[in-house]
Amino acid sequence: MEEKTKNENKGSKNDKYDFYIDEMRKALLVGQSFDVLERKISVGGRDASIFFVDGLTKANNMQFVLSFLLKVKEKDMERVETAEDFLKYSLPFLDSLAEGDVNKVLKQLYSGLVPIVVRGLDKVIIIDARDYPSRGVEEPSKEKSLRGAKDGFTEGFMTNIALVRRRIRDSRLVFENHTLGKESKTDTCIVYMKGVADEAIVKRLGDKLDSIEIDNLTMTEQTLVEALMKMDGHKEKKHPSMLNPFPKVRYTQRPDLVAAHVAEGKIAIIVDNTPTVIIIPSCIFDFTQDVDDYYFPVLTGNYFRLLRMLNIIVTLFATPLYLLMAEGYIPVYEGIRFFIPDTDFAIPLFWQFIILEIAVDGLKLASLNTPESLGMSLSVIGALILGEFSVESGWFIPQSILVMAVVALASFTQPSIELGYAIKFSRVLMLIGAGTFGYWGALAALAVVLLMMAFTKTLAGTSYIYPLIPFNAKALSRYLFRVTSQRAGKR
């Protein structure tokens, strides 16, 4: 009995067992939340408690750890005085560490790690046995590639990091960790190539992340971007530019795209619980590129890019130009005069386009919320609403429906949803200008759009219309044309 008491008190000068047990039981409310559990065991004759969250822990790994801990003998614990000694002599588990900060221990517990408190030790032992419920790394539905890689990011933080590390096997690749959200404590990391990325931008971005005061990051990347947009150094802007539709960052769910941008010197932000990764800085020309441009030969890739740029022009100018031609503000070439209506119609052409803009987006939203088994029914209903019935009822003319159908189809070639809606809002603004003030109203609206782009800054503070301002001819040529190298020029 005296031997056992002596062994339990071994290293008592470093013993913080009672302190950690009291703090963790008080913070965790064990017994009130059924998924937070405590398991009491004996390790080499010493009292120990294991805390874990049921559902976030891999049972097989913990069963192995438990079986080993229960086999530790009292004589093996005689030379253990600190947590580091315990890791060295008594716990040969690869993913383990010692932590003395209770707040960090609690954060790691809710991240799926398992804290072990052992009597006589000065720190808590942390075992990485997390097992998040997650889906496979299948190809993202919005960014499918004809010939490229078929894997995609998931909601798993470490899975996404591994997908990038797998593609860039270079010691200069850095994953800089940050924790955001007072309540959510969401893992976030900055990904960049040391010596290739702009170190000033990396530091400024890291300072911004550390300065963000937010309770939850439950809406993940969009909440983070909005919080960063409000930050000016370490000061918060009272009125961030909410009316500017142009995206300040590029979102992607493809690891090959992130790896390519990081290798070029850009910075990626990976956020836990989301399959979407943020890429900065992203200028307007970055959104004209797609992954298939580089998975096909140069000629085919250039054709894809040219087609995408032409479709951007079509989606931006089609309806305003048609309205100006139909209203007589722009002379019409005789070869296409047949396409201009020469009879009266019940609803003005301007309002037809506005209604169709809303109707097309309504159908998109309906398709997102329609079960797959009812998808065909939705297609039939949409065709009837925007087809023959709408024309026969006098609401629309065939020409307006055709123009909007071309615009809607052309918009699907844009890989970025955010830029697609920015173009849409710009088109509607020009349409309102053309319908209200005619030719000069459309030009004024176009000038507003161009000025908005010129004065917009990326999330990293760089020019949104780079490489036009500041001008870089080599970088511009690489943005406009697909070449053998994927580098688009450093800023």
C-alpha cells in the first residue's frame, strides 16, 4: 500500500491533475451533454481520465491506445515526471502531444482530439484520434473537367490540406494555422509558397485574420470574406462597399486549381467545414480562365478561352443593345431588321426583359430546391411558362424570349457564379439606363460599371484590373491567351 501511494505521488511537484480535472469538468458540463464523455482508467497505478466527444473520435484508434495504457506497469511510470517523459517512455503513439493551456485543450477536444489527464503530470496528453463524418473527394459538380483530375475538396480540414500537399511536394509550401470565432473556434490556414508569394501580403493577411473579432464562423468562407472586407489594417470599416457586385476573391473546390495558383505565387485560404477554398489576389482576368484550358492542347485551350470571353460580352450587352435597336436609338443593319419587332405589343420591351431576368433566376432557384425525381417536371413547366403560352397570352414576344435564352445559355459558360451575377447586375443597370434615358443612359451605366471595376481593390489590396493597371504586357498576354506555361505573371 505504501508502494502504491509513493508511486501515485511520483512527480507531485509537477502534479496538476486535480486542477485540469476541475477545470475541464466545469467547462465541459459532463453529464448534461450526452455526447461529451469522461472515462476513468488507471495508468501504471496512477489515476487518469479520458475526455472525448462521441461521434468525432475513431473508436479503433482509441481502443488501441486504451489497451496499451492499461498495460503500462507501475515500475515503468517511476521515471515519468513530466508529460514529455510520459510521451517518451509510456505512449508510443505517433499523433500525440502535451498541452498546458486549458482553452487549447478544450478547443482540441471539440475538434475530435482526445485529452488524457494523468495524475503526477504537469500537462494534458492529447491524442489525435479524430474521425469526422465526411463524404468522399468526388469531383465538384460546378467545376467538372473533361479530362482533368476527378477529386475535389471536402468539409474535412486535414483532408483538404493533404490534397494540396499531394500536388506540391516542396518544402517551401507553408500552411499557416489560425483559429477564428470565439464560439466556433474554426480552424483556418493560409497556404502559400515561401519565396514565391508576396511576403507583405501574407503578413498583412495573417494580421487581419488574427484581428477579426467574430463569434461564429458557421457560414465559413463567405462569413470570413465579409469580415476581411470590413477590415482596414486593424480598424473596422463602418460602411463596406456592399453595392459593388464584383467578387474580390475567387472560390474553387478543385485542389489542382488551388495548387496551380499557389505555385504561381498566389495565396489560398482553407477553412474547416467547407469544401470551398479562397484564392487571393484575384483580378477580373482570373475569372476568364478555367481548368479545362490547361487540360487540352494550346489551340483547343485558346478556343475555350476565346469562347468564354465572347460569351461574357454577349451576356453583358445583348439585352441593352437589342432594346436600343428596337427603340430606334441605334440604326439597324438591313440583314437583321427581320429580328426587330415592327408591331405593337401589350407590355413594353423594357419590362419584358426585366420580368424575364427575374423569371430566369426564379427557375434557377426552383431547380436548386427541386428533387431529382421532379426535375423533368420542372423543365416542362419552365418551358411552358417561358414558351408558347407566354407568347400567346401577350406577355412576351418571341424575340425577347430568344434573346434572354441566349443570354441565359451564355452565362452557363462562366465558371464563377459570383462574376456571373456581377455581369447580370451590370446588364440590368445598363438595361435600366437604356430604358430610361436611351442611348446616353446606357453609356452612363456602362461608365459606372467600368469606374466601379477601376476603383475596386482585391481582398489583398491589389488592383482589380491588373495587368491593365499597373500595366504588364507579358502578364496580360498570358491572361488573354493560353500558353504552355500556367504562370500569369507575378505582381
